[in-house]
Amino acid sequence: MKLTPVVEQLEKEYKGKVKIVAADVGENEETASSLGIASIPCVIYFKGGQEVSRIVGAFPKQKFVDEIKAQFGV
């Protein structure tokens, strides 16, 4: 399961409510290392600049939506 289409959908659905960005760990090795990303796909949720949650693995879109709702109340 590719996560890119899910991320793109979430970006559109939550525009103006939650900032969603994607990074290619192959092109951003330093960032991946500094965040402790050991497996991909890896989705990290930040609030106030601090990590509040992390999902490792490819899951259906609803899992990511549920986490957005839980962490950001939107």
C-alpha cells in the first residue's frame, strides 16, 4: 500500500486546519535520522513543535484520520 495518495488526500481535506507535509527519507537522510525514523512509511504527528504521536507502517486512511482527530480535535 502506497501512502503518498493518502497523504495527498489528507492535505486537501485538512487544509487550513492541520499542516501536512511529506518528506522523502532517501532525499532527507539527516532529517530522518534526527527524528529517529528507522522504518518506512512513518507518519509523525507534531503539536507545538513536539512529537505527540507516531504511526509506523501503511494503514488505511481512516487510521490516520482517527489520529488527526485524537491529536488535533478536527
